[in-house]
Amino acid sequence: MKTYSAKPGEVKQGWYLIDLEGQHLGRAAAEVASILRGKHRPTYTPHVDTGEFVIAINVDKMVLTGKKLTDKKYIYHTGYVGGVKSATAGKMMATKPEEVFKAAVKGMLPKNSLGRDMLSKLKIYSGSEHPHAAQKPETRSL
């Protein structure tokens, strides 16, 4: 019997709604990255995007353990000469919690065009409201 390999056109992608209130950043990011890759499906194929769309809500109410709020740093470059900037996780969670979660999930996806396509299927919102009700997302707990 031959091994089944999914084709890009025959994969049906659904929508999941995940509430991150009170969830730990790394554990939630690992679960979301697994759903985006499609590892929860029996038809998972590494070189094909077999994952689902994920709507993450209440990202501003996530939890970071230990001293990560003060010690963890996010470093980025503005594009200008000498434009290296950094911010602590506490400051990022206060101003842009969506970027903290996106960076955590991005680090767990493949570093190629397939990983970028998977990351584009992640929709992140700070509050509990989202504009994707028409897609009828299935609620999933972590």
C-alpha cells in the first residue's frame, strides 16, 4: 500500500476559535503552530499546507511565567542606520500583545515560504470580538 500524500488543491481548511485568556504564552503558541501546520490531521503532509485558520482572541490576557515580563527582550531594526531597538516583554504586552503572540508562533513554524503562508492564516485580536463570525469558527480549548 502506498503512503498517502495530500495535494494542495484537495485540502479543506476550516476555522478554529481559541480563547487565550489565562493561557501560558509558549504552550498556547505551540498548540496554535501545530494547528496551523496541520499536525492534528491524519492526512498531515510536511510539504503541503494542510493546516486550519486560527482566530486567537483575548491575547492581552495571556500569562508569562517567571521573570519573563522584565527579562525577556524583543529586538528589532527600524531599517535606518543605528536603528536597533529593543523592548521588554512587559512593555510589549502592554502596548502590542498581538506581536508577542505572533512572534512566538512564528518561531515554531518552518522558516520558508510555506511557513509564511501558514502564519498568514493566523488572526490575532486583543479583545473578545473578532470580524470572522461569517466563517462559523469551531471553538477549541487548549
